[in-house]
Amino acid sequence: MTDEELIIEFALTRLDNPSLDLEEVAALVVRRVGPDQMLDFAARNLETRGELRGAMFESAVEHVLRVVLTLRGPAD
């Protein structure tokens, strides 16, 4: 999944769940994409952080948040 596809998935999930905070929406996205994509997200996050191991679900959620916040731009 590209970063652009991830942003679209995140936005659609956010529209369906407007009362959730960003981390909760990211967790829903990770649950929806399935185990293979979760593993890919976790691997990309650990690579970015320069780590060799970490909890898969939490690392995948962190990757989703990192992509969303990076593409969102700087805070005003």
C-alpha cells in the first residue's frame, strides 16, 4: 500500500468514526488491512526508527500515524 492509499484509507476510516482520536483511527486502519499489510507497516516503521524488533501491532499503528502526520504538514 502506498502512502497515498494509506491516507485515503485513513480518511475514509476517520469519516466513519469521527469521535475517535487519530491513534484510535490508525488502530482501526491497521486492523482492517489484515496481517500481511500490518507486518509491512511494522517493518517500515522499525526501519525508519532504526530498530530490529518491536511489537507488530503497535509498530504498524505508529507507521500509520507517522505517514498521516507527515503528509498533513506542519502545525500552524
